[in-house]
Amino acid sequence: MIEIAIIAAVKAGERIKEIYDKFDDENNTNYTTDNIVSYKSDNSPLTLADKEANKIIEKNLIPLGLPILSEEGKITPYSERKDWDKFWLVDPLDGTREFVKRNGNFTVNIALMENNIPVVGIIYVPVTGVLYVGELGKGTYKQELNQKNTIETAEKIIVKVSKRKNEEGIIAFKSQSHSGAKDNNYLSQFNVKEIRRKGSSVKFCLVAEGVADLYYRNGTTMEWDTAAGEAILKAAGGIMLNADTDTDLKYNKENLENPPFCAMNAAIFETFEKL
């Protein structure tokens, strides 16, 4: 089952990359901004790549028999999905704004949910070909995929969060497109020596592999934005908290919007508990 979901993420990512490479290329007039980008009611962008990726993911996952809750699919009413004990939570293109900006910071996110907990996370970065897979209790690995190295042949590199403590000075991530004064206020309680910015769920992955130590997000996110990243982070030894209550994030809520959250390594969390 997990292997099929991994294949789905990579296939969707390959299709996204095909569209991305043609997007706004003067030699491909069918792939202009006007042709492939539209806007939802909340003014967030929706592209041909989002739609195509969702089709590929659904085609691969539907035969597995579990319900799918996807940003670009039909949202099942809460009265029905509240009784799901196992389902897929999907963002076929996380970082659509970054796709439109052409900065490469976008991902494919697939999470397997059990009892409303992300137990498996799959994140694929189409531009770099890097795949992250995390499973609670088993750990997290990444693969660097290309024409020579496939899912079957690429080395599985085990990743773990850093052991950097707050007093040593930490590296923190903020959103590329969504951050402000509240982010700075929250981060001020930590000994941050460097702040980096990136778009999409790749920030979870970079904390999971120890490139950074903490990622805080205050702006609007939805459950499909965080579930895969949370599983990858926790499987690598990290911590994910609701930043308002210092408790676990809750999933499959009636309102699918997330509260502010913080992802961090375990060493920082030990200090955080004492603050």
C-alpha cells in the first residue's frame, strides 16, 4: 500500500515538473499564465499542475479502497468522514504560489491517516527529485531520484533531526510567502542565530534531516499542508505542536484549517517545556 502511494507521489511530481518546465516558455504558448493559472474564491491560485497531479494520485490510490481527502478533490462532508478510521490526506501540489513564482519550492504531499493521526508521510520535491518517506515507529529516509536512480534503485538515506540545543543557537525556518510580526514574536523566545525562508512542506523535511532545527507557522494552513510533513518529522525524532496550546495538532476536524504550529527537534522541545 505504501509503495503504491510513493509511486503516486513521484508520478504526480513528474507531471508537475513537465508543466513547470513549459510554464511561461515563449515556445509553448499553451502554457502561459493565463492558460494554466486560475484563482479560487479565496484568491489562492489553482493551476493545471494541481489538477493533473490530483488525477494521477487518485487513479493510483482509489483502487486501494481507502477514502481520500484532497485539497483538489471533492471534500467529503464531516458527517461522513468523522467516522473514518483510516484515509489518505493529500495535497497534490503544496506551494502553488511558489510554482507560479517559479522558484521551485513546491511539493507533492501524501499522508496515511489512522485514527486521525498521520502515521506515514510521503513528500516529493519535483524540481530536485528528492523523495522523503517517514513512518511512525520505523523512521524516515530520503532518496535522490533521477533518470539513473529510481525508487527501486536509489539509496535510502536515513535522516534524523539535529541534536542542536536552544542555548547553542538554532536555525529556524519561516514561510517564503506567509510570515509577519507574529512569527518574529514567537521566535523571540528561542535563541535563533539564523532565519531561513522556503515555501511548501519541504521545511518539515529539512527540519527532519537536521538542516534546520525549528519551523514556526502562524498564517493559514490546512490539514493537507501539514499531515505528511508531521509524519516525516516525527518519524525522524522531531516534535510537532499546536503553538497556541502546546498540544498535538488535531486532524479530520469539521473545520480543516490548522492553528499556528511549531515543528522542532527534541532537544529544543526539552528547553521549550521549561520556558
